Amino acid sequence: MALQFFNSYTRTLEEFIPLKDKTVSFYACGPTVYNYAHIGNLRAYVFEDVLRRTLEYLGYSVEHVMNITDVGHLTDDGDEGEDKMVKRSRESGRSVWDIAQFYTDAFFQDTDRLNIRRPSVACAATEHVDDMIALIRRLEEKGFTYTAGGNVYFDTSKFTDYGRMALLDRQEQQAGARVDVDENKRHPRDFVLWFTQSKYENHIMLWDSPWGRGYPGWHIECSAMSMKYLGEQFDIHCGGIDHIPVHHTNEIAQSEAATGKQWVRYWLHNEFLLMDSGKMSKSKGGFLTLQSLIDEGYDPLDYRYFLLGAHYRTQLRFSFDNLKSARSARISLVERIRELLGSGAAAGDVSALSERGMAYREAFRSDLEADLNTPRALATVWTLMKDKELAGEEALTLLYDFDQVLGLRLCEVKAPGEYVLSAEEKSLLEERNTARKEKNFARADEIRDYFSSKGLVLKDTSEGTVVKPAEV
């Protein structure tokens, strides 16, 4: 079976054929670093990590570029509202630069804890303003822009395919449907490439430009930076499904207007993570961060496993009950590996697998080639785990092999034996002891389950709590 992806642009399942044989160019929309990423945001990055790992598992080399938005993203994804960075600065009393660095570091801490591989290039918008200006000049020279009220706009009427991916021609979007419509726009869907005028005075982040001192629009940054690092045509562009109607639609228009050719070959979008109250949103408050889950006693890999259990193109409802089930499944997987290690099994080379073992590997590969079908891939994992006719060495070899994509750190599971606690684990033990003394047994159980997910057993004695690997 050939690798296939659902292309959002054509709305069809297509065989993946890269521009360059066995080399994939891949751009993903990164975080706007004005706040912590919530677990809904992190779903996109786990999906993109699975995509990258799958490509590499199948023998491709991947050039993965991701932007860091630290200017220009307004509180509305169109051109309304205030710059999110500036708004956060005003509310917190910290400089925009300090905020950007703090939340960039926090973002990468979260992705590291989720075992997400870092991109080949992580490019900050504020470091590429000259590239954005150059692209706007290019659009200006080709007649796709106009200046009004001090701002530079992209004229969507000049781009005949505008809104094709979002099917905007089938939607009745009128100017009156939006609040505070920009009266400088010739058409409601036109968008700002460069701001020199803002309804918010004393904007902090400003650069000199041919059109006056100002700052770039959000959409132009992705076009400018992706083309800087990947060229004017590349293979894959990813992001959340909410980016299709405005952000990605505008990216396509300005990029293809500038170059006169197709910009991206395959568009892949992940669906929303839902709470009982609907889509998780920072603007509504009350969102859950990865640290929130850790504070409840969950390992970040429990959340990763939870996400793997649903296809990236399906909406996924989050609840702690569902997360608890994912944790139990992951713990069972860890315990099975410990059993194999304890029995003396050692992983070998996949090239030496038996016909039975190779059939599992082919099944897993087919699952991935079917538009990254991770639920089916996990089903393949569980089938082989229950196969009593499969030798322990082969089971371990396959689990380690599959984990190149699953990213559950299965290769780090320890065999039964002595265990040295980390500083973080010692702190958790102290918290558990305090919880038990205060009769907060729910919290004590959560911490016990966390250790269990690591393949560890807590034994309470008169001399304190003893931690040791689970028996096999």
C-alpha cells in the first residue's frame, strides 16, 4: 500500500508523492506565544509529530519548519482586535519580549514532555520582518495590494482562486456579518499585510518599512518564513482545522499571487479537542494545560496515548475518565514490556523477524499509510501483545520498532531491578505522604497510579514508602 493523506485542499484521499524523492518539506503553524498552550493546541503538535515520525519511519528525510508567532496575531484571526502579545503585555506589566521568551520556553517544555521531536527550524516572526517586507513589496509590484488609511491590504478580488480550500464561494459571508468591519477595505475579505495605523495607540512592536513605521499582519509571516526555508513550493502544510477559513486561505492567496505557482501540494488539518462546554479556547478562559494534567497525577505520555487513540481528522472529546482509561492502557503496555525484559527477552533486528512477526510490521505500516490511522495502529499493537505464539524477543523488537512512531518512550522502560528516584519523584512521594496524612486519598491514589505508569510499585512501611519495580 502507498502512503496516502487526506488533502484538505482537494478534499480527497491522495497518494503522497513528494517534490523530491525521499525528501519531504513540511511546514506547520506554530504557537502564538502570549500564553501557555492548552491541551487542545497540543493535539495539533502531537499529530504533526506522528506525521513526521511516520515519514521518517517510512524512509523519508524531513525538513520540518515551524513558526513562532510573537507579533501580528490579533485577538480576531482576521484583522480585528488587538495584537495578542501587546494585550498580554499591558495586562501583565511585562515586556512583550519577556512574554515571548517565557511562553516559547514553556511551549517547548510541554512538547519535550510529550516526546514531540523539535522542528528542524523554529523561526520567530520578529526575526524575519525583513523577509515579510520583501514579500509584500513583491505583491505590490504585481498589483495585488492597495494602501488605505495607512495600512497595506491584499486585494482578494485580484486573486481568482481566493477561498477555494475553504469553499468561501459557497458561503454567504457579508461585511455586515462581522463586528467592527474595517472601513478601509475594498472588499470584506481583504486582509492587512502591513499595519501603520491601529485603533490601539502606542503599539510597542514597530519596524521601519516602505509604507511607514508599523508591524506585519499575521498571515504574511507564514508565507515569508516557509518560503525562506523551504522554497516557493513545498510538500506539506499542517495546522488546526480552524485555520482553514481565514489564515490558511490568506496564506495561499498571498503566496501564489507572489510566485504565480502552486505553493503547497498537501494540506493536512487536525480536528478540535472538545470539552463538555465545546471547543477549548484561551479567550474563554478555564482551559487545561499539560501541567494541569500532571498536577492531577497523569504522565504527559498518558495524554499522548489518549490522542493516539483517535484519528487526527475526528473530533475528540476530552474527559478525565477517558484520560484515566488511556493511562491504564499505557500502564498495561509498560508492564508487558517489563514482563518481557524480566523473562530475559532482548530486542533484535527487524530484518530477522519471522514471517509472523513481519506480518505485524506490515500491518502497522499499512495502518500508518492509511492517512495516519493511529487507532488502528494501536489495535495492531494490542493484537501482537496478546499473541501467545509470538516469541518474546519478536514482540519486544516490534514494540520498540513501532514506538519510533508512537513516541511512548517504550525503549526507556526498565527491567526489574534497583531503581533510583529522581528529584521530581521524591517530591511526589513527599506530596503523597502529606496527602495520606490529610486523608486526601484521591490525590494519594493519583500519585500511586503515576508511579505505576512508570512500572513502579509503592509499598508503605513503618519506616516510610518503599519504591521498587513491579514484579514480573
